[in-house]
Amino acid sequence: MAAFGVYVGNSTADLNKFSSWLGDKPDYVHGVVGYANWTDYVSSASWQAGLWKSTGIDVQWSVPIISKEGNLGTAASGAYNTYYKQVAEALLKNTPGDGPIMVRTGWEANGDWFFWNAIGKEEAFKGAFRQMASTFKQVSDRFQFEWNINHANGGTNPESIYPGDEYVDVIGMDFYYKPEYQGSDPAKAFYQIRDEKYGLQWLENFAAAHGKPTAYSEWGVTGNNAAPFVQLAKQWFDSHNVVLQSYWDSDSAYPGKLSDGTDANTGAAFKAAFANWGSGDMTWADFGGGSSAPVPAPEAMPDVPTQNGGDATAGKPPGADDPVVPTAPVVTAP
């Protein structure tokens, strides 16, 4: 069974509220390292690592591939490896035991909303990913890396930004229910995401071809009629080689918070699906490759200007909740 996690921002109190609402403690919390500049990049990693260590919960880390002061071409040359090393050391220091430390970097790079997007700079992105993963793994082979994209019906072919099996331990995707784009029928919205050119089924096929498990490090729903989407997501996680899934219980950037009780019907469906889900054992098993990849030789990579963006912003805009409807019946995917 996949490990079950949650994003709640940088608040231990909100983690406790989520656990109390769910009636169960998640396996892990999703932490995101800052990226305003390189100072923020290093210091926020240390601060957050200490924050979550105090709770005793495991953490899946989203560590940006560059800060806003950087660019992918320079990262691919190895010039930022000192920063990567400092962050890796901070995370290792604050993660007791000898289990895996999960790191996602360069997430959703096939879209254009993050300043580290790989559009038009695919080789630079791959080089930067290789430098970062290799540097972390030189600090400790406990680090395991997720390569992550956003679901899409076109645009950049994700295969063009895949850094290689030796640098990747798990292959991931983010997806959200956005009725303003996908329509008011949550079941149809899920099927749309599943069947897109680069959707959920594409991801599972791609991962299987590379001998990797999958992860869904961000997913969320909005509105009080989203129970069918929640049920179908659970069925998807249950029926595929998924090692982790993280729910976005926050209204930051995307209005996905359920633990405040606002969307009671959707929340009830979520609790029915995921209370008592937690495996209680945060272990990424049977990963392939990545543990002994050498740091690539410095190589200058071209880069182009990027458009800055914030975490989980474009592609996940806030929208009005749907009207309250009766709790939906259990839905089974066709």
C-alpha cells in the first residue's frame, strides 16, 4: 500500500488539526524548501527540517532545483552543488534512523508556471537534475529522488526532460480537480486526467517501461460534490504501483482544504477513503537505480529567460465551490 501524506504548509498545528479531523495520522508530511534566493534555499531547509523533526513524523521533501537567483544552465555546470550539499546535510542531520529520505525536485517542469520550467531548455534541466541528485547521494545514499511532471494534454513531451534511470528512483505526477477547466462532473474530470496525452495512464506506462514505481506528490479536490473524484483517485492508487500519495490540505494557491469542514460531503468521502489508510511504515521499497550515479562532468548548458511563478499557482487557480449536493455513491472507473 502506498504511503499516505499531506501538505499543510509550515504549521505543526495544522498537521495536528488534519490528523484529528481525519481520525488518523498520515505516514508523512510534505515539506517545501524556499527558493526566494540561495540564502532562503539553505536556511529554510534547516528551519523546516528542525520543525518537522520535533513532531516525529517522516517528511517528503520538495527541494527546488534552483533558487530565483539561479538558472538551469548554470546548475547543469555544477556551480550550485555547494548549495545542494548544504541542504542535503541539513535534511540528513534532522532525519533520524537509516530509512530513505524522499526528495522531489524540478516538479511540474513540463509546464510554464515555474521559473525552473524546462520548456526550450530541456538539456539544461536534465543536467541540473543530474547534478543535484548526484550531490545529494554523495552526502548519503538514503536520499531517493522523484522526477515529477504535471498532467497535460499536450505541450512539452515529458520524455524530453527525463534525466535518466540512474538518477531517478520514482516517477511522479501532480493532478487536481479544477471544475472551471474540467467541468462540473468530478468523475468525468478524473477520467479526463487519466486519459490525457500525458495523463495518469501515460505516467504508469512510462514508469513501468523504466522499471520505476510511481508517486502522486500533489493531488487535491475542491467543492462539495467531489466525492466521485476522491473515490476514483483511491481506486487508482490501490490498483497501481504507487509508493506515495500526498493530499493538498491547504487553500494556499489551490482551494483544496478539507479539514476545516467547509466541504462536508467531499470531506466525508475523503475520510471514508483514507482514514486508516496509513501504512505506518514509510519505506520506499524496490527502487531501481540512482544510488551510485556519478556526478557528471561540468558542462555548460544554454539557458533562456524564464517567467517566475509561485508554488502550485498557474494551472491551479482558486475557484468557487460547487453547490452542496447529496453524498455521491461510490464510483467505479470504467
